[in-house]
Amino acid sequence: MKTISTKNNLQVLHEDNHIIVINKRVGDIVQGDKTGDKPLSDVVKEYIKEKYNKPGEVFLGVVHRLDRPTTGIVVLARTSKALSRLNDLFKNRETQKTYWAVVKNKPAEASAKLVHYLKRNEKNNTSKAHSKEVPDSKIASLDYTIIRELNNYYALEINLHTGRHHQIRAQLAAIGSPIKGDLKYGADRSNVDGGIHLHARKLTLTHPVTKELLEITAPVPNDPIWKAI
């Protein structure tokens, strides 16, 4: 059963006058979409409004997204100044993101750099990883390391060099190691909560206003496999 974030159970990892960083749960959707479900951005607005007793509309800017079945770090801007600077940081790849993933099939190498050409299919909301460039594809690159061998699974630490649609999911599927629970990319069964075992674990960035270096780590979900890592 999946738990969705509310203003009362929000997992806040960092909070100041300019930014707020949340540990996203499986059911959370970062920004509103056609489902009509309440997005995480609205939940955070409610939290800020209540905590700081703010009258009127609360400003909150969405800087980046995480796929709905994924968990982990989401950064939101509390001021327009922070939003424009964060947008530049993410666009220029001046942030360092580390993900953890759990896969059933062991990758051929203990650590490697993966480079593919990703082509997005808008119709079924997937991306396919090709070994050679194909029309309308974009280059995608990451490196991974196996950090833990469990009974039936392998935990990988992943560093992204590009930020493509479903990049980690598509690239791991392309090497025959789809993420646990990720039916869309070839996993053999779904997870009970409808999520996948992909977690935005760590983010390093320069604070958009104070310029201090922030290193934020998101605790893993309360799940036996994650806890084993």
C-alpha cells in the first residue's frame, strides 16, 4: 500500500527562506498532470502556509521532476530569485545527482559507463535506448557501480551525466538489468506499492542565494530490500 505525502507527514530534508528539499514518496506526483491528483508542489505550499502562517498565495517553483514511481530528493524554490538560479544550475548540469537502484539481473560488469541514444515515445510515455544514433534520439550517459549483492538482487549506485526522460530506467533495461518493479521496462513483476526500486539518494549543489555547498542525502523508503542496503 503506498503512502502519499501530506502537509502533516512531509519528509523535509532541508528548508530555508529560499529553498525546500523533500524526500518524495512513491505515490507523489511532483507537478500536476492529466490524472488530476494533487501534486507534491501543492502539498508543500500547504505545509509552508500553515507552518509560517502565511496569508494569501504561497510562491513555490518546481525546478526538476522525479518519475511518479521513483522516490528521493526533490528541490523546490521558495522565491523567484532562487527559482531562476536553480533552473540555471540544473540546466547547466552544475549539480551532482546520485541514485540508487535495485535490479534482479546482475550487470555484466561490476562498474561501467553506459552511453546510449535515447528516443522518446510520447504515446506510451517511454524511452528506448539504442546503441547507435537514430533519428530524434538524444545521447544519454551514466556510470554505475554494484554497491551491494543481496539474496536475489543487486544494488547499484548511479551517477548521471545527462538528464534524459526515463534515462536510468531505459539504460539499465538496455543492458538486461531492468529496475525491480519496473514493468514498463521489462521487470517480471510489479512492487506492492506500485513503485519501482529507484531512489534519488544524494544531491550536491551550490545554494542559489547563500552560495554555500549543500550536500543532501535522502533516507531510503521503509522497505525490507532498501533497508538491507
